[in-house]
Amino acid sequence: MAPTAHSAVIAALRAVGVAPDAYGPTLNTAQSPRDVDVVGEGLAGEIRAVAAPAALVVWDTSDEAVLAHVVARNLDIGVLRAFEVEGLLRVSPDVPAGAPVALLATQWGERRLAGLRTLVANRGGQTVAVAAALTSPALAAVTDVPTAALASSDEVTGVPS
């Protein structure tokens, strides 16, 4: 990402902020739709640079859905929402057989990423990229498909590394 674009994305991430959620950290998308657009455009560009997914898969929370909508709109693809009911993982709509998908989150935790990767594989999809607004050890551990991230938590909070 070009330095000016990276600065704009960092500013947008700082403007919306990050908060805890049931599935891990999430962007406060209600804070600034304009800044969510900047973040989503940045993520779409990072994904486009490493893969050509036919859909995004995201955990079904309101803020992750908003982020996924913006990224998907920029990539001109659909969104599949994963959820857990009584211990069973599901995705809606279902993953088309053999579909190349990118997994998207604000920030990946190991358990949620592993669960979603298994769900996609079990439903017949093919994970072609894993993307996040913020880096994490779980994202760094992915070595079998390309990954994409916009920034570290330190860059967004302004804490020096």
C-alpha cells in the first residue's frame, strides 16, 4: 500500500476504533461510515493483490457484516455469513461447491479462524485468502494461502512497537 493510502487507512481505523465483540475485536462501524469506506477499500485492494475470491466469508456480527459489505462491494462479490447455533457452525447462504472464498475479520483469533476455515472446507469451498483489518498471531500463522492486513494494533492505537 502506498504511504499516503496507508496513512489514510490508519486515520480511518483510528476514527472508527476497535471494540470487543462475541467473535473478537470489531470495528465500530457506526462511528463513521465514510471511514469504514476507506478501510473497506483498503482491504479490498489488499485482497485483490493476493487472490480472486468469488465471495467473502465473515462471522455474522453487525459490525463485521458492515465491513464485509464495503469490501465485497469494492471487489464486486457476495458475502457469506457464518454463525454458531447450539454448537453447530453454519454459513448462509451456503458456500457454492468449489467456490474460492476469502475469510475476513477485523482481527483474527486462532479458534475463530480455524473454525471458519474448517466450515468452509466442509461446505465444499476453497479458502484462497485470509484478510483482516488488523494483524494478529493467528493471521501470521497462516502459511498455506495468501494473507492480507492493513495495520498492526500498535499503528491504530498509536502505541510504539
